[in-house]
Amino acid sequence: MDYSSHLLFWAPWGAGKTLMMTWKTMELANKIKRDARFKGEKILFLIFNNLATKKTLLHLDLQKKFEKFDNVKLLQFRDAFYDDEGTAPYYILEEGRKPLSDVTKDYKYIMIDEFDAAILSGEDQREKKEYFLESIKEKELVWLSLSG
């Protein structure tokens, strides 16, 4: 495919990270639909948000943009530390607290928006970082947007 397979956006809020990831998701979703070689493939678009317990405005906006694509799955995930109920470091809000790794295993193409940069850089976050990286390794495409 004609895209960068692994891309990291590390820029301030409002720089266009989500816009680029949304555009690429829709482009890839159309390509998957048209090309028989990708039959059945889907894209996972994740929004990281530790504070939300319901869909955010960003989630609702992207849901509207992706509604015509049956091959795009949009989900929010969060750090289990903030409510201390999860058995894994991260879980999916809409999937009944399903661990992040259980969801990502079924996808080759993953977009992750608004991830907390401190988790990847902090030494005190080693376990979370390793779990997160394990959840996205060996994917054909991973675009990651860092915030914070």
C-alpha cells in the first residue's frame, strides 16, 4: 500500500493529528472496500481518554464521519488505574471493560488518537508501556497520536 505503515504524531493540540488520522482511515477504508486482496480487513480507530465514562464529542464526531464505513471500528479506551476495576492496564469502554490486547488482536490496521506521551516515556510506567506495545506489535499499520 502507498502509505507510511508506522507513524508517530507528536505535536501540540490543534496541530491536525486527528484530522490526518481520520483522512487516512477513510482513504484506507475505501481502498480495502475496492481491492479484493483486502477482503474482510478492518481498521480499528482508538481514542485514548482517561476521564471519559461516556462517548466524547470527538468520538461522536468521528462516529458520524465513519458511519458509511462498515470496515472501521471506533472505540474509546482508558487506563484501568483511574477506577481500579480492570485486570489489564488498559480496557475498552464500549466493550464491557474488555482488555485492549483482546480487541487489537483481530486487526492489522490500527489508529490510536490522544495517547498519553507520559506512558511511553516514564520509567515508572514500564508495565503499562510494555502492555501497550505488545497490544500493537506486528501490525501492518499503526498510526499513533501523542498528547500531553
